[in-house]
Amino acid sequence: MDITIDTSVILAVVCGEPSRDRAIELTSGHSLVAPKSLHWEVGNALSAMLKRHRITAAQANLCIDSYRQIPIKLADVDLKQAMILVRKLRTYAYDAYMLACAQQSGTPLLTLDDALKVHAESLGIAVLEV
């Protein structure tokens, strides 16, 4: 089975958050898919952590090394479809890209983001619970 994986889960795994083990358990043996924007979202999140002194540059580099080891198929999403979701759900583009990816690939969404879960469920996208 393919699973659309959200940035929140990727960060939990590579940064050693408490939900890490459950996320790995849920994805083990499955293929992961995400929009191509995932790289930039991961970079943005790590830069915010650095800026707030939550992690060091060395820790950020370790997180990036871990991220690079995760096999994820990066998918193109339809930008017009994403903008329809932005307008409909009044959400951010990055969230719309995740939702469009799950819709286009017909896959469940794995996320730790409660707002994204609600949006996914409102669109009929299955959500995997961490």
C-alpha cells in the first residue's frame, strides 16, 4: 500500500519525537509518497527550529541525513487543484499540496497535524492515526 506522508511525521521520525516509533510501525512495508514540496517544507521546519534555538546546526544536519535515507516517491501535484483546495478549505498551500497528493494518488494520509486531519476527512481522504 502507498501512504501519503506529511512533513509533521517526517520531522517526528528524523528528530526523534515521541511518535517516531509508531510512525515507523505504520509505514513499515509500505511505499511512501509526498508532494515535491516536501523537501522545502522539511528545510523550512528545520530552519525554524534552528532560528528558535531548538536544535543546533549539527542536529539539523543529522536530521537531514536521516531524512535522505527515507525512500519517498515525490509526486507532482496539480497546482490548480491545490488552489481549489486552498480556497475551499481556507488553508495554506503546503497543506493543500499534501491533500492534493493524497487525492491524486488515492492513498491514505499519515499526519500529526490535527487541522490537516480534519481537512483530509472532510474530503473523504482516509487518515492513519499515529
